[in-house]
Amino acid sequence: MPRWGYSVKLRDESEVAKAVLRNVPVHPKIMAEVARAINGMRVDEARRYLRAVIEKREAVPFRRAHGKQAHRRGLADKWGWPVGRYPVKAARYMLKLLDNVEANAANKNLDVERLKIIHVAAHKGITLKRWMPRAWGRATPRNRVHSHIEIMVREV
């Protein structure tokens, strides 16, 4: 069996709440871009931003995986980077993770209104390997890559 842990070790975890989602069916590159966008935000601000991404009113800047991606209006003014996308599926899973970490913080008697994201990361999960039959007896691999997402919030 695998051993699960967080990529960040903290000395004092009394005022920190953590949550994790395993095997999310979204590519880790996309999850890493969404995680980079919400890192350092307050939880309510991040929730508002992710809802705007789902409604395609605000884009997420894609800094690493941005080959042949379109520029989006207003993205360079806010983030200093013009290239972005609207990762709706990734934003939905990130909202679910924010709900989980908020419930964990309420369970630890932290003030839910004053939570700030101090760490969020996306890691590579399992890869489901499949084969798609092609012409002339050939086959093409169809891999489904999954992600693990972790988040930590602190009361400020």
C-alpha cells in the first residue's frame, strides 16, 4: 500500500487546516496552473475567482503549458501574462477541495472568514493505460492521467 503525506512539513499545525483530493481525473499540468493562480488568496476570494472561471468570465494564466494558447482580454493587466484558458473541470474540483479544507478548519475551531491559502500543489497521480485500435492492425495509446491535489490554509 502507498504511504500518503503532504509535500510541506510544518512545525506548528494547530492553526493550519489541510485537505487533499486523490486521483482527480484532470491532467496535473492544468491543475498546477489553477493551483498557482489561487495560491496566496483568501479562501472566499479564491472561491469567487474559481466560480468566475467556471462561468468563463475570468481566465487562468497558463505560464508553463502554454504552447499555441490564445491570449485573453484583461489577463495581462491582472496577472502580467496574456496567455490563458478556462479550465472548468479543474476549477470544479478545486472548489470541492476548498469546501473540504473549510470544513476541516471549522472542525479545528478556526475562523472560517479569515482563512488564507498558504500552500496548494498538484502532483501526478495514476495513469490508466488503454489502447485504441487503428487501421492495419496498429494501435495508439490512450492514457488517462490523474492528479493529486493538496491544500493548506492558515487563519490570518
